Amino acid sequence: MMALGVATSFAQVQKGYVKTLGRPDKKGAPLSGVAVRVRGDHNAVLSKKNGTFSMKMPGKKNGDPYYLQQIEKSGYELNDPSLIGRQLAFSGKVPLSIAMVSSAQLQADRQRIEEKAYKKAEQNYKERLDRLERQFSEKAISAQEYQNALQDLQNQFERYQEMIESLARHYAHTDYDMLDAKDREICICIENGELEKADSMIHVLFTPVDVLERNKAALQKIGQQEGQAQMMMDEANADMAAILRQQERDAEYLYHLYTIALADFDNGKARRYIETRAALDTTKAGWQIDAGLFVCSYIEDYDQALTYFRRGLSQAVARHGEIHSDVASAYFCIGEVALRRDDYGYAKECFEKALEINREMYGEDYPDVVKCLQHIGNVHRAKAEYDQALELYRKALDIVIRTRGDLHEDAAYIFYSTGNLYDHKGEYDKALDNYLKSLEIMEKLSDANLPMVASIYHGIGLQYDKKADYPLALEFTQKSLDMLQRVFGSTHTFVASAWSTLGSILSHKGDYQQSMECFKNSLAIFEKMLGEEHSRTATALNNVGYACFKKGDATSAIDYYARALAVREKIYGKEHPDVAQSYNNIGNIYYAQGNLSKALENFQNALSIFKSAFGEEHPYVGTTYSNLGSVYDSQGDFAHAIECYEKALAVEIKTLGEEHPEVATTTNNIGYVYYSQGNYAQALDYFIKAMELRKKSLGETHPVIASSYTNIGAIYNKMDDYAHAMEYQQKALEIQLKTLGEKHPNVATTYSNIGNVYKKQGKKSEALTYFQKALTIQMEVLGPEHPKTKKTKDVIAELGGE
């Protein structure tokens, strides 16, 4: 009896051991003070100095299932989060082994691996580019082959950069204590960027070609063995365990090869390896999610990506229940696809599910909680729900500062996102302040991500552009361009994008010739790197067309737009949304020229394609209805104009919500139709309604509110209500001076509007004062040859001024 009592007591204790993660340069060590708790048991145990712990489980027999609910130690993370919630088998003899990793070490390892991966990719990129240049110069390949190869290389490099983070996370979590000598050497080679050596070693040990067939054959053998007599079960189980161990090893080799193929920009091999790994065991949620991430980022096949993500989700829920890291990851990835597809409601739902799971498992301070908060904020920002977005960004920032300090790169990213949000709100000073905070952090980091710094310079430049401080706008945009050229060389597509931004600023400044040169620099790079028949080349053609139009060369503008249209039709066919966008661009040129029949034709073509692609309820459909409304208004066909604007309004309310700025814009457009009809009372009602909608979504001091005040003031001026006309123009001026500064073209326009109120009253002296104020700004900011400057000079001359 005594012996049985001792045996029963021993069988009811599950022993375990907690260690730190084994790294390339040191073995894992025992970890004390780790709290371990079983689901349903509120008495957590702590690991001792030697890392061991013992959990009492009354009534458990060998093989009985149990689940862990907590494994925690401050400053450490569970290396395999799937251990929480996974079904485990009780054993009175075999201890449970747990590996944890220091959060600081994990961050350092990930950063180190990312840096080496990036450097290796840069080296491979330059070697491949040099080889292509050599082949072309030696006429070993044709010009078309050269362009195609350049396009492929550039796309591969950009996509690889997006995947570096997930690759680094994988290898930073590798427990070197669990690897044999060969596998350790392979992983060390990959971490150090010695990819060719790793590739050679793997192919000595492993043949990826037959891995699926070998796995299938092995599983079939197990199925046959399991169908035999009971006496064969032990052997079958042993074989199954061996096969599963081999499967895990095969999967890791495939991931190694996938990593190497990505770094070498061989997307075909990379896809084959990662999808083979996913097919090895479709019940492994993580393997499905990894395959989905590749397909989403590299192939941009969102339907296929969703297939992988949803399979990963269903398998994770089936294996672990609703509360598990794999479940959270799957929801997050599905949300990312929904956000890219502008399905904001579904995206928010998925991100919130991921957030809830991460909070329950890890608490508020976990990095993935920060990521979820930021992405939910991004959904609100896309919907113009700026206050909700700002609150979420602030929560994310508080967590980062509290847990990782205020000089962490994640804090810089959040400041950057917050700056972008304030930019959308029209609070340009606050936007600039956040961009500068982001820059301050990045400049203090010894290993700052230079492309990110360039992006911050770009954001700062855009704020100064919005404030019409063109010297500073050009200075920071030039800094961004110089940094990108230093990092990527003069012919990188990132550099081309920077040239494009520089061109836009110069265009706003009225320097259309230099603007044209910048846009053409951008176009030349895209044509060289991506070829003449690429979507980004088409966008660059559009930019040159825009510059031609601003120079008054409408014929060349339409020619460039038509070239962009031809490229898009060749790439996508005639029914693609990008083709419709080209029709819209061409329509806008004809509309500006006053060629209303041609404008109408192009807008109708665009509408037909958009409706075919998206149905009636899509923002692009609403925008095109608005364009048609503008044409009908200009033709004097006010009934059709109102009809189109009301259709646009219905689409926008349905897709964007009643208080979105686009709804206010369309409401404002309806006001313009009534204004065109001379129905000033109706126009005033719509202008006021638009103003109130804008205040709800953008606040009281956004520059677009000033635009509403200007419209309302213009109506009162038409109605000879000069007191109200002056009141609203002064309100507009007050906002513009506060948000845009004293030397902005919009301020000059409002001075002109005030001058017009005085002029209509016959008060020439007062009118002349305000027109001269407008001219002073226009001369300094826009220059003497700008059309607005010339118009103001004409009015001053008419009033008898100089």
C-alpha cells in the first residue's frame, strides 16, 4: 500500500525546467523566478535557481491532457508563445522544457540580423545590377531583356526589404541548444549573411525537390502500419514520432532556403520553398501564415493570401482555442489585407480581435499590442476619424515609452504616423512638430534606418510646402533626395519618387520649368529601372503631363496622359481601375480647356470601368460622378449636375460615412450648382451645411474651413449683404494666418476677396489696400510671372493703383 501511495503521489506532479534561449555564442542557462500556472489552477509556481519547478496535478495520469495559462518573468518573453493554450500530455517522468528569451536580447538579435540581411541584399543587388549593365554593354542581352531584368531585380529588392523583419524574428527565436552541429553551422551562416555557404550545406543534407513526396510516402506507410494488428502500434507510433521530427527538420531547411532565395531575389524559388513548407503540414498555422505573408507582399495576390491566412486561423483555433498567438497573428494578417482593400469595417474587426487576444495573453505592454493599436488607428485615419486615431496612437506611444524608452525606433515611427495624421487634419504646425520629434529620435540612434530618416525629411518638406514656405520645403525634400541617392544610388525607384515630390513643390511655387525637369528625372529613372511598360512609369508620365498642363501646354499634357493610358491598357487591359483613372486625368485636362464634350466622354469612360470593377458603391465611383457633375454644371445643365452630385453623395455616405470630408466636398459642389443658377439662398444653405460637416470631421481651424467661409462670404457679397460678406472673409483670413502663415497664396486670395467686397461697395481706397497686400505676397511667393500675380496687378491698375 505504501509503495502504491508513493507512486500515485509521484504521478501527480509535473516537473519542468526553464532556460534561456541558446544563442550562437552561448548556451542557454537556467532561469529562476519564472511564474508558471496551469489553466484552472490559481496557484502559480516559481522556477528555482537551477530553473526547475514542480506543479501538483491531483488525479492526473500519464498521458492526460493539461494546458498552461501563464509563463511570465519581467523582462523576458516566452520563446514559443504557442505553448500557452496548447494541449500538453501529463508525465510523471518526463519534465516539461520551457525556453524564454530576454526582451532586450531579442531586440538586439533581431536588429543585428536585420542589418546583416539588409547589407547582404544590398551587395546582391549591386552585383546583379553590375552584371546586367555589363551584359547589356557587351550586347549579350537585348534592350528589352535588359529592361525586364532591371524591373524584376528592382521589384525583388523592394519586396525583400518588406520581409526582412519576419526573417529576423524567425532566426532571433531559434534555440541553438536544440540544434545539432550541422544545423547550428547553417543557422550561424544565415545570420552572418554567408548565404551561399548555407545553401551548399543544406543541399548536402537535404533535397527539397522530393520533400513532399517523401513526406507523403512516409505518412502512407504510417497509415498502413496503424491498420495492422495492435502489436504493430508501438512501432508505428515510434515511426510517426521520427517522421514528425524529420518533418520539422525538413521544414526548417525549407525556411533556410526560402531566406536565401529572398536575399538573392529569386522569388520563384522562394515561393516554391515557402509553399512546399506550408503543404508539408496544413495544420501548422504558422507555416500557413508565413506563406500568406509572402504571397501578400511579393505577389500581391490577396485572394491567395487570404486562403493561407484563413487556413492558418482555422487550424490555430482548432488546435489551441481562441486565445493563442497564432490566432492573433492570423486575424492581424487578414485585417492587413482588408485594410489594403479599403474594407475598413472588416479590417478594424480583425485588428481588434488580434488586440484582444494579445492583451489577454501578454498584458498591455506587449509589442504586438502596440502594433494592433497603431493599425486600428490607421483604419480610423483612413476613415477621417482623426480623434479616434490620435487616441490610439497616443496609447501606443505611451506603451513604447514606458517599456522601451523614448529613444526607441518604435516611438519615432509613432511620431511619424501622428505627424501624418495631423497633416490630414490640416494642423500643419502639429504635423511638423511630430515629424521633428521623430527625426530627433532617429538622429540619436547610432544605427538609424536611413530610408526612414529620408521619409521623415520628406514629411517635413511636405509640411513646409503646405505652409508655402518653399525654401524650407525644397531644403528638406532635397535632403531626402540626397540621402536616398547616397543609400541607393542615383537610379533607384525611391530616388525617382523623391524627384517627383521635388517637382510637385516647384510646381506649387510656380516654377513650372524646374518642376518639369524634376518630373522628367523621375520618369527617366522609372523607365530605366522598370521599363516603359510599368505602372509606376505610367504614374510618372502622368506627372510630366501635369507639369505640361501647368505650363499651359495642354496638347503635350494630353499626349503624356494618353501615353500613360496606353501603358496601363497594355499592362492591365481596358477594364482596369488604373485605366479609368487615366480617363479621369484626361477628362480633367479637357475640362480645364473648356472642351466639355471631350471631358464628358472621358469621365463617362472612367465611370463605366469603375462601376464594372467595383459596383455602384465605391469611392472612385463617387468621385467620377462628381467630375461629371462639374461638366454638366459648366454646360448649364443644372438638373444633370445635381443628379450626378446627389449620386456621388449617396455613394460617399454609404462608403465613407456621413461626416467624411468627401461628403462635405460634394455638398459644397451642389452649392456651386445653385450658385451658377443664381439661386443664392439655396447655394448658401449647402455651403453652410458643408461647413458644418467639415467642422465635425476636421475641427474649427482646418484650412478647408477657411475655404467654406470664403464661399459663404462670396454668396453674401453677391446678395449685397456686405457686412456678412466681410465677416466670413475675415473668419477665413484668421484661420489661414494661424494655420498657413502670413505669406501663403491662400492668404493672398482672401485679401483679394476682401478687396472685392470693398470694390463692389465703391470703396476704392480700401479695396486697393487689400489688393496691394495680396500682390505683396504673390510677388514674393509666386513670382511676378504667375497668372494670379498678373491678375492682381490688372485689378490694381483698374482701381488706379500702381
